[in-house]
Amino acid sequence: MSLSVLLASIPSPGSNALEVGPLSLRAYGLMIALGVLAAVELGRRRFAAKGLDPDDVSAIALWAVPAGLIGARLYHVITDWKRFQGDWWSAFAVWEGGLGVPGGILLGTLVGVWVARRRGIDLGLAADALAPAIPLAQAIGRLGNWFNQEVFGRPTDLPWGLEIDPQYRPERYIDSPTFHPTFAYEALWNLALVAVLLWLDKRGLVRRGRLFAVYILGYGLGRFWVEALRSDAASLILGVRVNLWVSGLLVVGGLGWLLWPSGADEVGGGDGGVGGGDGTPDEVVDGDEIDRVDLDAEVDVE
């Protein structure tokens, strides 16, 4: 490899594990764990800002995170089933990589909604509170792909091209030393999405319960252009990568949800709140006290 390439590229780690004394930690799993911790912490702060119980975030995560991991692995195995032919036991080797984010979003969200309903949590407020936390977890988790030398794009000679060892390169690009770091593109996109979601919520520009729709829309848009740069083998539908189809569905679904009219929705009041800005309705209108719903009333949970 020439000196110019070495000076104008990003090296890949020499190992996919981090050695801590006698312990050998898989970097892929470690990045996912750090992402979950960061998301839970952000979610707890936003729950508190909206007048919800921060401990409910941990309760939701206890069920939603494992469900999301299972959904992500199932999505990967189903959409890339040819890779596991003849060695189906390798489908359980999650530490080697291979998690499909769309599957994780679907199953994790469904289980999270189930837990929230069981605990009597306001679904609209909870969805708004947790929307920025999910892309934060995804952004951190994507760093695991760097250690595994996976989820990279086509060859490139750009200064931020990623060096990939020959054994990890697609056969048709075996002589290409550097590739688009598409996992990094997606991570940066997700961090930008976190900032946009926080800004929109602070300004009260999105109706109550619809911030999660902005997340779905934003993630679908980002994944669409990032997926178009990928060079690894993938299952196709009508000659198009499956993940491109799924990204398109996320965009359409998120946009439809965001724009769907509903008289029950309210516009956020800024600073993560609704109404008065602290997550509770205004108590006084034109000097007259108005009746308020008893928030401490018993909730009938099925």
C-alpha cells in the first residue's frame, strides 16, 4: 500500500475484541451495551422533563431491548438466509455481527408499547420522550461494525476511506484497499437526527405523539442513501436490495403517520413538555381556574 493511501485513510482495528486484564470483551456487544445505557439515561431525563416516572424507562428497556435484539437478529437471518444454509447454528452467533435495525425497531417498539400500556403510561408522551434516545443507541452501536470490519460501502479514494483487510473485502473488490465507511455515515446521520428531534420537541413544532414518526421518517431517509452505497452481498427483490425497499416503507410510513390528521393530538409546548411546557396542562385561563383531570385516578389496565 502506498504512503499516500496510508496517510489519507481510516485504519480498521486489528481485533474485534477489547482486552481488559484477563477479560476479552467483544467490541460489537460492548458498543451495543453502551448505546443502550446512553439511550436509557437520555430517556430517563426526558421522562422526568415531561412529568413521567423516570423509572418506567428502565422497566420498558428491560423488555424492549432484548426484544429489539431478537427482532434485529431475526430480520438479518430472514433477509440474508442464504448465508446460513448448511450452518444454521451460526444464526445464534450474534457477537459476530448481523443485526437488522428495521427488525429491532419493529419488535422493540411493539414490546415497548405493550409494557407501557401495562404500566398505564401515556403512550404519546412516552413516544415523544423516547424518540431521540433510539437513534442515539443506534449511533453508538454502529461503532461495533468498525471493529468487525463490516457494513462498509463501495471502494473510494476519499480521505476518510476505510481500510479493510483482504479477508473481509467482497471478492469483486479484492484489490481495493479503502471503502466508504457506511456504518460511520449512518452513525453521524443518527446523531444529527437526535439533535433534530430534540430541537423540534423543544420548539413544540410537532404534535403530541408524532415525534416518533419523525424518527421513523428520518431514519428511513438516512438508511436509504447509506444503503445505496453498500457493496456487500444482499437479498434482492426485483433487483433492488431488500433494505432499500424497507427504507422506502419507513419513509412512507413515517410521513403518513406524521401528517395523518387527528383532533386528539396537541402541539408540544416546548422544552419537552405539552401545554404549559412542563408536561402538565395550564391551570389558569383568563384568570379563571379550570377543571383538571385527576392524574392520580386509578387506571384500568387490561
